[in-house]
Amino acid sequence: MNSPDELVLIFDRIINGSLDEKDISILRQWLSSHNTQNLVQLGKYNVNIGEGKEIHIGDRIYQDIDAEIIKTAIREVLQEQGIGEKLLHKNDQISLPSSFSPQTTNETFAATNNLQQQLIPPAPPTLTTFEFEVVTVDAQGRKTKRSCKQAEYFTENLGDDVVLSMISIPDGKFQMGAPKDEEASLEDERPQHLVTIKPFFLGKYPITQAQWRAIATKAKIKWDLKTDPSYFKGDNLPVEWVSWHDAQEFCARLSRKTGRTYRLPSEAEWEYACRARTITPFHFGETITTNLANYCGQDRKINRRLYKGTYGNEPHGVDRQQTTEVDSFPANAFGLCDMHGLVWEWCADNQHQNYQGAPSDGSIWVNGENSESRILRGGSWNSHPQICRSAFRSLDNPSNSNNQTGFRVVCSFI
């Protein structure tokens, strides 16, 4: 088996931008021989390659990747952290015990010089509190209440001054779906059922084009991504024309970059977050207006059918016919923006015709029914208000995309 000295030479070659298949093989064999979940600390960097399936460098986690991706990933992290800075200096020594137990996914192992084994928990994100105003309207669309709320969030630095704000969503219980007496409600929104939600973090607004570009330019995991897929152009406009598969690939690359696990929300998580402890058709109240969200506020006839631009007794609004910048409208009580309208948002769940047999724990519902379709929530800039309700469900093939479809991401630590 190769010695630590040879491992030092391999990392010297990595720093110099050169790494061949033999080096990859040596890294895999050397670390897997000491169990597959071990980390070696080289200077200030933790490096873990388990059977070539996962690689940890510093606080980054790279999963389900082949040798070519390992090369790219190593170079990418070294370049971001200063490619001229050596991982190993001539006087550094690596000493590993002959064997040690595997670590859990929430722990890392550090072996350096002759120090004792140490379990190093991952650093939790630093939370910041922000204040915002929540608006409530009556059935005429008149503002009946304004209240000041607070929420906690953390940010991910995606590079080039692009950040991702993740809002803390508290745990709780809610009635998912719509009652029969809710105007324009449908049978696929029933039966209403009690769901218990664990705490999680959700993007403050849909992924923007700047955020998309920052991640889509990273190395491919399973799916090719266009760096500029959107029809409406603008860094702070939501990314659209992205399929469910595209959104999944984005989550995988974001997870790899940040070292945290990102994914699409379950349908239950999405509705819980949208409602923010309200039971009305919209988190704003009994209706909605185009001063509060981006949707079609004008009547339209499509195939001889009239689609109303109003939901309650509010006046007609505008039809912007395009996306607007995220965070342009008031937030809900959790601090989330643009949950109604703007762009449809992909959820992780398969299509189910109704809520019979739906999980009660807020988990992603993938068993049974139509595995060829995925759930969309929230409505879009082109949707009429009844479609933008908190309970409304839509679906599409996971390979489809259009200029009304985007997504936001979840990160959870429990």
C-alpha cells in the first residue's frame, strides 16, 4: 500500500494542476484501506474519499462523482482557497492509526502529526434576525392589518457577490389542503389532513438568475445545465425555463459547493411555508391583489372560457405579462416572499390525485400513483388568482420547462 509520503506527492501534483487516473486510484485505495468514512487533515484541509463515491475537501462535500469530476472538484476548491497555498509543507507529517471506526455523516475525523483522534462537528450556520412587515387584506382587497414580524436566516456565499438567503421555518402542525367551502377549491386538494412539520430552512424567494448562474457554471454531476436558460433576463429576476431535473441538478451542485444538503421542498413543506400559520386562501387573507403579488389581475378568455382576474370582491389589477424582481412584494409571516404568483415552484413529490394516504410527517411523497409527473405550487405571473391559492396543486412532466416555472430550495439539519 502506498505510503503517506506518496500521498504528499499526489497533493503536490494537485496544487500544480496535474492529476491523472493513477493518482485518483491511489487516493481511493489509500483511504479506503483505512475504512471508507475517514478523513485525513493535510495542513488546514480535511480530505476524504470513500471508495471514490464521495470526496470531502474542507467544508465541501462532493457526492456520486466520477474521476473526472474529482479532478475538477479538487482544482475548483484549491483555486477558490488560494491555489498558491500549499496543502503540505516539507516539515508536515501525516500519521494515521492502523484502524479506526467509521464516522457518521455529521462528524469528521482529523488525523495529523501524532495528535489524538478528534471528532469535529460541522460548524452550524450563523443566524441573523431581520424585521419585515406583514399585510392582511379583506375580501375587498383592502388592507386591514399591518404587523411587524421577525425571522432568522443564514446566507450562503455563492461567489461573485451572489448570496443565497435561507429563512428559518419553525416546526408546527397545520391542516393541509382546502375545505370544501373555499372558493374555487378542487377535489385534489382534499381531504384536508393534519401534517406535522419539522423545522427547516427555505429560500427567501425563488432562485434568481444570478444564483442559478453561480451554481450552473460548476462541474456537472448528472445533468447538463444551461447557464442562462431564462426567457426574461435579469440577475434579480427568478430563473425560469428550468425542468424538475434541472432543479435537482442545481440542488446537487449547491450541496457539493456548500457542504450542506440542499433539495426541493416536499409539497407539505411548501404549503406549510406558504400559509405561515394562516388558514385563508392566501397568506395575505381572503383574497389577493396585484399590489401584493405578480399574477394576472385581468379577465381573459381562453378557448371561450372566461378566467377572472379577481378572486374575492377586490378590483381588477394589472397583467404584467412577465416576471418581476424577487423580493418586490410583502413577505408572509415567516419572512418568505413571492409564494403567490411570479413563477411556479417545483416540489420533490410525485403526482397524486388527492391526499388519500398522504404522509402526515411532511415528508416527500413519492410512492404510488404517477411517477412520471411532479408537483408544482404557487402559480405564476401568467396565472389567475384562484390558481395562486395556498392549496392549489399543479403538475408537469419532470423534463418539461417554460418561462413560468422556477423553484426554491430547502436546507434542513434535523
